[in-house]
Amino acid sequence: MPSKSKDKCAYCNQKADEQKCHVMIRCDCCETWYHSQCQDLTKYEANLISSAEGKGVRWFCTKCIPELVINVDSQDQTEAKTSITELKEKLEEMNLLTMNKLNDIDQAVKSMQLTYADALKSNNENIKSLEDQCSKLVEQTEALKQNNGTLTVTHMRRSTNVI
């Protein structure tokens, strides 16, 4: 918004027309007028800011910026502290859930290890039983061979006797 000639710069207290080389610019917070030079702005920058008025661009003087930062910071800090507290609570909750899941997994692994050990033990017992049965079968086979040899000899004697 262009300044009226009666407006004075809040920084140097001179009227707008007394500083011909710079334009006046109004703070959107305190609504006071300043020479662009008094706020370390070039004439081009001040005109650019003024032309963007109504398009969402706002300009704040050097007096208002610290107050806005403090106000925003204190509100943001409260929100940030709340957010941090909420995040910590969520993190603790996630850690607890993770620990519970790890305990469940640990129990499942231990159970599987016991089951595996039992299966190995059972298989070893089955193998030993099979080995014992094989040994008995070998003994019986040997006995049958001997018996068969005896039967063959006996059979041959009898067949000789018959003739």
C-alpha cells in the first residue's frame, strides 16, 4: 500500500517525501510506515514487497520480527514438547511391544529346539532299534544258512540212501 505524504517513518521520524530516493513500506504486524532504507531494503525490494500485497506476502519490520519469533517459538516449543512427549510414549510402547514379540519368538525357538532335540533322540532310538533288528536278522540269516547247509547235507544223504 503506497504511503501518504503525511506518513512518517517510525525509525527516523521523517516524512515519506523527505527521502525521495527510497519508498515507504508498511509493517503488516504493527502497521507503521518505514523508509525502505531505514529497514535495509532497496527501493526495488520494497516495491516488490508492496506489489505482492494481497497475494499472501507479508512484510514485518525489524521491531516486530523478534516479537513474532518469540511468540511463535513459545507456541512451537509447547507443541514441540507435547509432540516429543507423545513420540517418547509411542517409542516406549513400541519398545514394549518389540520386547514382548522378542520374548514370544524366544519361547517359540526354545520350544522348537526342545521338539528338535526330542525328535533327534527319538530318531536315534529308532536307528538303534533298527540296527538291533538288522543284527538279529543277520544272525538269523546265518543260522538259516547253516541250517540250510545241514538240510542240504541231510537231504543229500537221504537221496543217497534211497538209491
